[in-house]
Amino acid sequence: MMLQQCKITYSFSGVNISTEVQTYTVEYFPNRAPIVQAQLSQLFTETLMDKIESNTGLELAERGGDVIFSGEITNYETRPTAITGNETAARNRLTITVRVRYTNSAEPELDYDTSFSRYEDYDASQNLSDVENELIELIIEDLVEDIFNRAFVSW
């Protein structure tokens, strides 16, 4: 007896998902960074869910989806990146790092456990509190794009 396996996928906008995958779960990403920004976990989790919902035909499952995203925010820091002649910072950099564990029950060979890191620079004359929300949104958009592409886009 010979068994033949056929794998069907569908693709739109570069997204490549097996037809066996019908649901997704995004678990809450707690902030385990040394510096905790109050809304970061919620904003990151919701942005990832929104990205998947608006770019795939997958249905949200509270638990046990065919694909599952879990993990934690592991770093949130700001530091100088450009020093002037008198040794003061001209630019600062806000960096956020997220560890993501992705599991795909239909295609376990696509599973990953990876850290993603993105940053935005801002002028050192600005207070972080004045630009923080805007920087966080930009960084999260980049992180979510990286995570989504790693899970669903075949190059």
C-alpha cells in the first residue's frame, strides 16, 4: 500500500498558510524586562492579534489554536547612540525585545522560539516621556511585522 501526502496552502499578499490551519491563539505577552512600561504588554498583544486577524483568514481561538504565539517582552531600554564632542548624547535609542514561541500543529517544522528586537532613535533634547508612546507604537509595528512574516510569509 502506498500513501501519498498532499499539502495544500493558500496565499494572498505573500501570506502562505496551510489549509489545515484554521485558528490562531495569541497568548498575553507579559513584560519581564528590567524596566516595565505599563501599557506595553497589552498594546503588543493586541497589535499582534490585529495583524493576524486583518491579514489572514484565520479565526481567533481563546486557547489551543492551530497556530499559537506565546512569549514575553524581555527588554525595554533607552541609551545614547550618538555622542557629541563634549561627550553628551545627541541621539538616544529606545529598544524593545520580545521572545516569541510559535507553534504550528499542522506544520511543526515551522515552529520557532526566537527573540525579535527593534528600535527607534530620538533626539536627546527630547524627554523620553514626550515621545515614548509614539516610539513604542512604531517599534511594536516593526516587531509584529517581523513576527508575522516569520510565521506566515514564505520568501
